[in-house]
Amino acid sequence: MSKIQRAILSVTDKTGLVDFARKLAGLGVELVSTGGTAKLLRDSGIAVKDISELTGFPEMLDGRVKTLHPKVHGGILHRRENAGHRAAVAELGIPAIDMVVVNLYAFEKTAAEPGVHFDEIIENIDIGGPSMIRSAAKNFQDVAVVTSPADYGAIADEMGRAGGTLSKETKWRLAQKAFATTAAYDSAIASTLERISAEGGYALAPRTNFPDTLRLSFHKQMDLRYGENPHQKAAMYADDSGSGVAHARQVQGKELSYNNIVDLQAAWDLASEFDETVCAIIKHTNPCGTATGKTLAEAYVRALECDPVSAFGGVIGVNRRVDAAAAAEMAKLFLEAIAAPSFDPGAKEAFASKKNLRLVEVPQAHSNVAENATLGWGTRWVVKDISGGMLVQDADLHRLTAGDLKIVTKRAPTAEEKRALLFAWKVCKHVKSNAILYARDGQTVGVGAGQMSRVDSCKIGAMKAQLPLKGTVAASDAFFPFPDGVEEIATAGATAIIQPGGSVRDQEVIEAADRLGLAMVFTGVRHFRH
């Protein structure tokens, strides 16, 4: 292992750079840098040589050409054990470069800015950076390539212990990371340029179809003990958004399992539907109780009333900071995990005796969007694996308002029924099809999930109810193919129904509702959840 004697530093993200550069200089490494990076180091009192001193050629074309030079790439790429390579660089006066510290122009951030101009997007395509990264990664046996500030500390520590050297294993790990970095960068560029409009100027065009090539870039967050079942292996990966369940911080409890994470996502999705304080209790991705309340404690107690038996061993999602009062109520029941924006000290104290209970703080996005994956362009998509490929669709982010409701029966819903119908519709969206949900204003009463027959879902939702069904409303995720479902709902005691409509027998269904004295509204939107 040879000592690292010269390093090029050229970064956009300058986090931790000054401290790292100072440690390198302290180990006797000569620092060569460019533009703003060099200025930052000089202003921090660190000796640095400009790239133009190394190349003998000035930066040009507004910085477009500065590291694209034989004295840079020759210094990086020559193999130290190859006598011919050593002779060639010696004859041309090319000094060896033993470390490349580079991260790339913030292309994705720039491209995501509202109203960004075409020229600015193009100027933020980094050329010299990826070239140096790839050169160094290709010659990893002789050159260390550092692309992430997160690695600065460990690299400086290893060099300090090893007399200014890095092991081959470390260099190989850094090279692997480097190629992944440039691959993700090129993918982001290609995905963005696919939606540049050729018509009427340079603004980014709205997406009207799916890309011809689907590019995925996710980073492994953790290996999981196993998947849905012990004989299946599993891991969790995250995007670069910084928000959502994949970026959650676990503050207490056992290691998260695959099934925990799937249920946490379902709970977080449902809680994110609401602006008011809400608690969703999930079991096997279906809500077994959801309620709003003036306080989180009240919301939880009301949610639990729906089905306290199924809630045992469940997962909770809330859209408010968990306080001591809510935690005291939740701690009375065995739960697997709780997803929340945060937990206050009183809540953590109340949960402290529940050593295995997983408390997960989920970073919130700027909007209430909660779906499976971000696959470029800032769009939330849902991806499902199929043999030989995958399915991709837009996330179901539709939100219904009172103005969207179409009253189709002779009797219109009362104001209270209308509030209950809108609440039931939000929750029903998160129940597996075929889905029927009974509710009052702000509280679920019975949930019929995942049945092959819609009328069976009507029966099961009523059967599961622990609270009185009389005076409830019912939500159906899709239309009623026959009047029998409406008749079953009326028998249970519900007085109003919300459903998409669209069946060839809609008129028969409406007539059945009129005959039974029910109010019925159509949404025009279906919420299948397979």
C-alpha cells in the first residue's frame, strides 16, 4: 500500500470538507483544487494548489473545462506497478494523483426548481466530475475515490492509523460507491431530459406518459432478519427524498421486520390522508380502527373501540406528535409499532417499559403524499413485480370534497351523514378490495376487507362491528353490481351509502336504496386496492 501524497478536491456539497482537508494536509497530502472549493480551503487557512498550476493550463469556458486534461487523468489513471505507465508519465511531467475527492453538481435539485430554464438545467450537467470519479474508480488499486462527505471521517481515521495509506478493501468499497454514484447521476439526467419540451420554449413539460426506460436508484438502508416469512431474505432500500417510512428514525424497540415496515407504511398512508388529528390502527395492512379526535388520546380510544380484538398486536399510524396522554392509553395494549411525526419526552417515558415496542419517527414530505416509490421527475409511483418485468402506475392520490358528491337518491344525506360519508370514503380507500366500511362521523364501526364477493364484505363488516350499527353510513370502494349489497347494508342499520357508481345496474341499485329509505351519493372515482 503506497502513501497518499496528492489529492484533488472539487466538490459541490462542501459539508465537512474543511475538516477533512485539514486532516489530509496534516498527513502530508498535497491538496489540488478548483474554483469555489479552492477558495473555501484558502479562506480556511489551508494551503491548496490551483488545478491550473498542475495542468499549466487555465480554467476556461466559464469553468466548463478545468479538469479535462491529460495531467489530471494521466495522473489518476496510470498504473503504478506498470513500468511503461510510470515511464510515460515521468517523460511528460505528469505527477501522480492518489486521491480524488469529488461530488457532483446538484443536477436533480436544480431540475426540480419551479420554472427552471433549459440553459440552467444543461449547465448543471457535470462533465469533469464524473470523468474524474470514473477514472479514479477504474484505477482503484492505486487511487482512492471519495464521493460522499459521510466517508470523510472513516477515511481520515484509517489514514491516520495506517501512516497515510488506505487498504485495498477500502479503496474497492469506495470505487463501488463511486460507480453507483455516477450511474444514479446519469439516470437522473436521462430521466429529466426525456421530459424536456421541444415545443414553445425550454420549460420542462408536464409528464404525459411513462418513460420508455424505467430507471431505479435506491440505497440500501438495512438488511432485515427475513421477509414476509422466515425462509425469505429481505432488505429495505430508500430513495433520496429524505422523507417517508424508508427514512424513518427508530427511537425505541426491537429491530423492524419486513411485515412491520409494510404495516407501518399502510398506517402512515392512512394517517396522512387527514388534516385533522387522526389515529389509524392497522392489522395486516388493513385498518381495523380509525378515528379522529380533539386530542390524539381521544382519537386513539375511538379507533380502538371499532375492533379491540383485532387491534391486539397491531401497528398504529398518527399524524400528530405523540404526547404523554396518548402514549398512556396506547401503552395499555400490546402493539408492534407506532409511526408518528415525533414522540415527546413524556410519551417516550410512558412507553419505556414496553421494551419491544417499536417507535418510529417518520420525516414528513411537503405534502400529504404517501406511496411506495419515487422513480424520478418528483412523481409518486406504485411499482409491483411481475414475472419478467414490473407494473408501474401513478399513486392513488385522489382527494374527494363535498362538492364532488353526486346525490342519486330521492333522499339527500343530512349534514351529519355527509361528514360521515366523506370520512368513511377516506378510510375505505385504504381497505383491501372488495371493501365495505361502516362508520360514523370521525369513527369507523365495522370493516369488511378483501372478500371475493362485495355482499360478503357487507356482511363481514357488519359482523365485525363492536359498536352499534344503527345510524351509521357505509362506504364501498367500487360500485355495487347488484342491489343485494345495498339491502345487506340497510339490514345492518346504515342510513347512507357512498360509492363510485358506474355499474350497468346502477338504476336497480338506486331504486333499492330509495325503497329502503337510504341516501346514496356517487363519487365517480373508484379506489380498488389489490
